[in-house]
Amino acid sequence: MSMPSRILSSLNASIGDVVFGMEDGTVSIFGLVFGVAISTSDPHTVLIAGATGAAAAAVSMMAGSYLDAESVRDARQARQAGPVDPQMVRIEAEAITAALARGGMASEDVTRVAATLARAPRAVAGLRAELADADDGATPTSHAFWMFVSDLLAGFTPVLPFAFLPMESARFLSLALTTVLLVALGIGRGLVGKRSVVRATAETLAIAASAALAGIVMGHLLS
């Protein structure tokens, strides 16, 4: 497999990390930036606070994603290597054959499948749980990498205007860029999840607005 294909495959397997990282990075740093921005007139102060928070959050999320993916992988391997419970094998085999029958498979074919499953108890053990918790093909490192990249890029979006513009202009541009990113994220969530784009976008914006409001209130109280 070529390098571009491997990267694309890794990205597709880690799409949940990308969405989570972008939403977390944008929302948390957006609230932080506006909380600091309301308590100072110095854009450099906001820049330092926002950049520090974005970098720290990205590293923290990367570590959390890696540990989560590694724990899931280890748990899956432990189940596969564990002892076979005959009672659970029977229950799983019955559930599988019943599902096949409901799906329209001929009764003689269902009988043959049941006989085959009875001869392979380890293959049956935990099969439904494995399907529900299937290996997505990405390593813990891949999950951690995409989480870090998405969280860092999203986190710096509301921060960068304060590096180049005076306070009032930076506030406006930060709000505008963050809104555009959140709308794009909401649309992406809707398309990937095959749900209402309008609802997904509204949810994303509402969460960001709540974070910004919390930051503004805290900044106002402390200032």
C-alpha cells in the first residue's frame, strides 16, 4: 500500500478522533480566549494564554486517545485469548442462527451453519461482542496522531488573530474564524453520521456558545 493510501486509511479509521479533537480544541480554547480577552486589553496576553492552552490540551488529548485505543486493543486481545465458556458459546451460536433465520436464510442452511458453529466454539465465543467492538484497523499511535493534529489546529484557530491584530479586531476575527470552523465541523458531523446537517451544526454552535459564555462570565468575575 502506498504512503498516501496508508495515510487516507489511517484518517478514515480515526475519523472519530478527528471530530472529537476539532470540537474539543475549538470549543475549549474559544472559551478560554474570550474569557481572557474580556479581562485584558493586551492581545499578547491573550495569545500566550490561548497558545499555551491549545498546546497543552492537544498533548493531553493525544495521550488520552492513545491510552484509550491501547486499552480497547488489549481488552480485545484478552477476550480472544481467554478460556471458552460453553454456556456462552451456546447462547452466542443460538443468537447467530436466529438472526440468520430472521434474515430469510433457508432452514436447512441455518441448520448447517449451526452444525459448523458447534464444531468451532472459540470462533463463536464473543463473536457478537467482537462485531460490536470491531478492530478499526488503526493503531493506538494513529488514533493519537490524528487527535493531536485536529485538536492543535482547531485550538489555534481562535488564538492566531491575537498574534497579528489589535484587540478589537482580533476579537472579531477570532469569533468569525471560530464560527466558520464550527459550521464546517457541524456539516461534516451531519454528513459522516448521515443525520440532519442543520441539527448537527446547531448543536456544535450551541456547545461553543456555552463554552464562550462560561469563559466570559469567569473572566468578568475574576477581573
